[in-house]
Amino acid sequence: ARRFKGKSAENYFRFLTESEIEPTNNGTERQIRPVVIDRRITQGTRGDAGMRWCERIWTILATL
């Protein structure tokens, strides 16, 4: 109960009063799943340039 104190405490249960907010993050988890699987299969990148390239490709694919 102590962790729900503070100035943002009301945000923890906002989904109870606002129907447009989902109580879980399942939608977001589903959206990033292809990226996580690709990163696991390819074992990530070795440098900053490769990381930036992958970020761009994943962003493009996610917005198609």
C-alpha cells in the first residue's frame, strides 16, 4: 500500500473511472512482440549504427 502514495497515486487506478484506458498492457505487449522476437533470433546488434538501423526498420514495419 505504501507504493501507491504520492502525487501520481491517482493514476494507478485511473482505468476504473475512465473506460478508454485498458486495465492491462496486453495491446502494447502484442505490438512490440515482433521486435522482441527478431531481437532474440538475431541476437541483437553489436554497435550503435546497427541499433539505429534496426530501430528505423522496426518503426517502418510497425507503421505499415
